[in-house]
Amino acid sequence: MKEFASFGSFARHLVVLAAEGEAVSHHITKEGAKIIQKDAQKRLGEYQDYAGPFNAWAPLADSTKADRVAKGFPEDEPLLRTGDLRDSIVVDAHGNEAVVASDSEVALYQEVGTDRGIPPRPFLGPAAFESKHPIGVKAANTLVAWIAGLGWKRPTRSVE
């Protein structure tokens, strides 16, 4: 923990904190979005259970399994064939706002399902829902390190 020899040195530290505050906030936002992105990417290829308001994934249809095998893919890795869907999940962060999304049409109809029989297999929503704690820990570690004068881009201590 940073120690101060005088009120003047403490005041100078506060001035530095004030100057860096916006950058720290933007950093926390982007890092939180990256946590969601990585979680969403890891969900593809394995059946997912309920996550908050998001349903568990339905098993793949027998016809889908047969198609996967015929094309040289493992039979039962839902939403994972070539890795294109996984790699399409990106972060777009600006200031205190970030979006974790995919521009893949496949992502949309897998996330919400279709009226043509594809059941929802959400991965973005559950990733955001279940990333609350890790994001909170990352934010707390960043803030503690920053306020303590240890740097904020790579916090060295954990408050967990």
C-alpha cells in the first residue's frame, strides 16, 4: 500500500487519481467485455445448463448429428464445427460502453432460436449473466491497485 510522507504528497496522489479516473473506467469496461467474450467462446461445443433466465440447450437433432459426421466433424459438439462462430464473437468498447456480439447470422438464430425448429442455444446472454462475479473481481482488483498507486493496467493483488 502506498504511504504518504505528508498531506501534500497525498494531495498530489489524489490529483493523479483524478486525472486517470476516466481512463481507468474505460479500461475496466473493456476488460469486463473481454471476460464475457472469452466465456461465450468457451461455451460453444459443450451443452450448456440453465444460466439465470436462459434455458439449457436442447440436444442436437439426430439429423444434425448425422450431417456433422458426414462432413467430418464430431457428432455432438453443439455450435462448434470450424470455429468460425466462436471466432466471430468480438468486443467493441468505447469509453464506458462495450458490446460483446457476433456479426454471424448463425449466432442470432442459435441465440434466440427460429420458427423453423432450431431451439435457442444461447451463449452470449448466459456468458454476460454468469460473468458478473469475475467482472466485479477484475474491477475491484483494478481499483484497489490504482488507488494504492500500484498501477491499474495489471493489478497485482486480488480482493477475492
